[in-house]
Amino acid sequence: MNIKQPKEKHIPLLQALWKEAFGDTDAFLDTFFATAFATNRCRCLFINDAPVAMLYWFHCEYEGQPVAYLYAIATAASHRGQGLCKQLMQDTHKHLERLGYQGALLVPGENSLFSFYEQLGYKSTCYIKEFTCTGTPQDLRPRRISANEYASLRRKHLPADSVIQEGENLTFLENECSFYAGEDFLLAARISPQYLYGLELLGNLEVAPGLVHFFGCAEGRFRTPGKDKPFAMYLPLYGSEQIPPSY
């Protein structure tokens, strides 16, 4: 058993482990591994050269310092209950420290995982507000924008103590949703005739009903910075005394 970064030859095994753990489609995995995957931002616990536990991270920034956003943390069903995920994460924290990261962030996939990550030193720090609404006509003219423009405008709309996610983070997200800008708001959303799912609405929240109407959806579901619901957890690294981010 050893912990290391994978090689290109391991990608089919990583995809199989991902599908088992999260149930995502082949199309989703093809997009991820084509746009966001890098072997040097992935750590796996191997047994006989097969990954049985894995995690990935995006490079982010907080207060001008590098932080790692960990995601897709999973253990093969055949090897769960053996503490392998804990070993992998503890080793990865040391690895991230060597790389100069000041902290690690993650978003628990379900409520029961908050207590698990607390045992590893993570604390809930990033909170959100979620709300739904139906459509109401408003004088809105949202325009479709690129990931690069969204990144630039997003810095202006985020709360002061927020994590900056750009580069491959938004490149990958652009395959899953569309970006829009208005006079006083930003929106990242998946849109269908039934729902407008606003993964992120920044700025003027009062435009939400107008956006639902503009896109011709039956209902809108939005997520925005707030204080209602714990969303992400943070672990300072490198003996950092940083105040944890709020979003």
C-alpha cells in the first residue's frame, strides 16, 4: 500500500472508481478528465498498483495565498471501513504543505460527512443562502459571457473574504452551466424549461424572479453567499493563522 499521484495509465481505473462512488455519466467524466484533470492535482492510495482511494484538488486563492479545494474524495466499496480515506487525506495535507498551500477546503457531499471531516481538523466556515421563486417580468437584459469574463467580474461581486476560483475551475464549470452578466448581477446557471438552477447568483438578488421569467422557466432555484446553511469546510495548513474564508 502506498500513496502517490497517479499516472495517465491509471485514468480508466480512476474513472471506474469515480462512477462507483458518485454515479456520474461517461460524458461527465470525459469532460472532467479532458478539461480539469491533472496528475499533479490528484492523490491516490494504491494497493497492487490499483487506486482504492482517491481525491483531487483545484488550485484556488484566498487573501493572496494559495489554497486547495479538495473534491471527489472517495474509497472503493470493497475497501471502505478500513481508515484508508483518513490516511490518504492526512498524507495529502502534508503534501499540500510541502507545495506551499496555506489551507484546504472541501464541500461535504452529505450532512453525515461534516462530522467525519471535523475529526480531521476541518471546520464549517463557508455558508450559503438557498431560495426558490417563480417568474416575474422585469426589465433585465442578461448577456452570455465567457468563463474568463465571469472570473474578472466575479472578483468585483464576491464578499471581501471569499475564495477565488478561476482557471481550470471555471473552464470545467463552463461545460456544466452557462455564465451571464447584468447591470448589477452575475449568474452561473443550468437552464431547462422546468427549472433555472442558479449555481451562483451574485450581486442584486432581487433580479431572481426576473431571470426565471426571462429564461422562460417554471421555477428558479438559486444559491448565493449567506448565513443560512453550512456549505464548505476549511483546514489551515502550514501553521497558518488565517481567518477562514466566508464563501
